[in-house]
Amino acid sequence: MEIPYLEHFGFSEKPFGMSPDPSFYFESAEHKQAIDCLTFFIAQQEGFALIYGDVGSGKTTISRIFLNTLDRQTYNTALILNPVADEAEFMKEVLGEYGAGDIPDTKKELYDKLRHYLLEEFQKGKINILLIDEAQLLSYDLLEFIRLLSNIETDKQKILHTVFFAQPEFLDKLKDPMMRHLSQRITVTYCIRPLTYPEVKAYINYRLFKAGARGTLEFHDRAMKLIHTASRGYPRLINYICDRCLLVLYARSSFTVDSHVVSKVIIEESIPLSTTKHTKDSRRLALRRPILIGGIIAVVIIGTAGYYFMITGVHRFFSPKTTPVQASGAPAVRVPTTAVQTAAPPGGITPAAAPVKVTTGAPAVKAPPKTDIVLKRVYVDKEAANVRLLPDINSARIGVIVKDEALKVIAEKTDRDKQKWYKIKLYEGREGWISETVVREKMSNGNR
């Protein structure tokens, strides 16, 4: 299937694919350290090693890169990608990966076949390596069986060297008393940590270069900071966000990924922010997409006949909170009335106000355009902060703003939990609310 934006950006292939692709491998400090640990493990000729990390941290890519570093004349390798199996199915898959022929059916025959195969390969001078991806899915019984396979050895060294690639919950399995015999045999353990912000920048630019970008496509620094925050530095989520950003640019015939584009993707894909995990604003993991609210607010001011508004009072009289008052017993007096267009509500829908017909022959008076009174300026104090549709933690997100961005506060409100909210002007003319817990009133020293 043809990817629509390839020609638009001049790519030769998709830069942010979701499948592990060794040709796009970016050697971060963490990934290099993980491969160095595996190299040390093989050199020591020991039984078990464990490489673990969160979802999307690059474990599968590392497993394939590590295999590619091994000389096939010296190493005999098998990579198991789906370990959900019983003992017989597992041995069949291992033998198949090793390239052994005439695979039997019964469990005993399979064990004998695997044992003889490993011994023969060892006698040929080869080192047998077994890599198991998604090891957290292994059953306790199969883990124990894999431990027993490691007992196939000579008097001086192991014949089979096994590497587990797993998510952090695998550690919980190893803490089980039933697994103590296995956990004691894991001599090399390494945790893959997320990419740092400088690495995320280098990672994005590297993949664009590998895909054949011609230089017209640009990711702003603020956009990359927002991608780093939303992805938490995990390559798979970086790829997902960047790919969606490119789709947005393609739809707009644009070539610039700014923080507004990234914010749009984060909102539409319901990606939570990790930077505010200790505040109320991030305790909801399932975030709804913004609800666009549109409506027409017509404000008609009734005053005394023949009296025109003074310019200094326009803002007060045209405030949405103003309610026309008629004196008791006094007849209603018609005055010249013009169409009043209200500010766009959150969501960007700007309804056209309907003109009000009057019976008087007096000339129409044009009201000056409404300008918001800026109460103060604040600056985002987190790596990224959510903007809400309403001053409520449970309200839908309508935007995401990066650290140190200056915001104009045009209203304040305190919710029922006594938390203060600021109404701000968002990009594209929209308005929204941001919690005082994620902003400060002075710019940080590093950005003065």
C-alpha cells in the first residue's frame, strides 16, 4: 500500500515505521550499553542474561541488532518472538529457528533431538545462543523447563546461552520463590531507559535522513520537546507521534512541524502527558477528545432614548455578563442596535451574529471590536501542560503547551476543590483553561 506523504516530503521510504527495522537503528547510549552487556555475557560463556525495558523501548530492535553482530560461522542462533507455547511447541520452534531438520512430534523425541543438536553444534566449535523476546509472557512451567535446558552442559561450560528480552513485570515473576533457581542463574541484567531529549532530537533527524528527506521538512525545537514529553523518550511512541504529525502536514500541504501540530496529534490520539504525573491534571489515563461547542450569543443593550454609549464604557456594556434592565413602569425604548459578534468559543467555531432590525431612522452605531483585558502573564512551569475546555480537571483537553511558553490570562476561576484556573488565549484563536499548578508568574532564569 502506497503511503500518501512519501512523495510530498520526498521520502524514499517511511521514516517512522512501527515495525523494528535494523536499517533505521539509532544507537543511543542506552542501546549501545545493552549490546555491550550482551557481548560481555557471550564472552563469559554464562547461562542466562536479561535485558528489560518498558513497552516500545527498543528491545526487539536490540535483539536483532545483536544477532547481526554475531559471526554465523562461530555462533548458532535462534530468536523466539512468540513464547506463548507449551514445552513441545517451544522446542519445535527452537529447532526450527536453529535450522534443524526432521523435527519429531513427541516431547521426549523433541528433547532428545534438541539435546543432540546442541551437543553436535558445540563439538563443531559453535556457540549456541537462544534469544527469547516478550519473555514476560512465558509461563512458570516453561520458564522452569528452559532452566532445565541449561543443564545441558559439559564439565566446564554451558552449551546453551539464553537471553531474555522482557518488560519490567518479568522481574515480578523472578521474585516468586518457585523461580529462585532460575533467577540465581541470571548473571547479566540490564534495564533499557528512555531516550533523553537531545537523543530524541538526534533520533528524529536521523530517521528523516535515512528516509531521504530533502531538507524542506522541519521539526521546531518546541515540537521536539513536546514529542519527548508525550513519548517519555520511548522510540515506538516517538515514531507513532511523528508519523501522525507528517499526516497532518500532508493534509495541510505544509512542511513545518511546530508545537501546535504535535498538540493536535496528542489530543486526537488521546496520548497522556507524563511530565505532570504528580498533579491532578494527569491522573486520568483515558482522556477524551475535545468536544467542540458552538453557539450564537446575541447581546442586545436597551438603554434610554437618544442616549449613546460613551467609548470608555463600551467594554463594560458589551460584556457577555451584561443583562438589559428596564425600569419598572417605564415603556421600552428602541435604540439603534448593531450586530455584535462574540469571541470564538473553545473549539474554534465562530458563529456569525444575526443583525437586529430597528424601527428608528437613527444611523447605526458601530461598536468597536472587543479586546480582552489581560490580567497578567504566566509561563508554563512543566515540560508540557494540558489546556482544558472548562476549568475542571475532568474537562476535555483542547491543547498542550510546552515549557516556558508565555500565556495571557484573561480570566480566573476557582473550582469546587479550591484550585485556581486561568483562562488563556490558545493558538488558532481559541480559548481554554489551565491549572495554576502547572504555571508560574516569572520566566525561568535560564530563559531570561
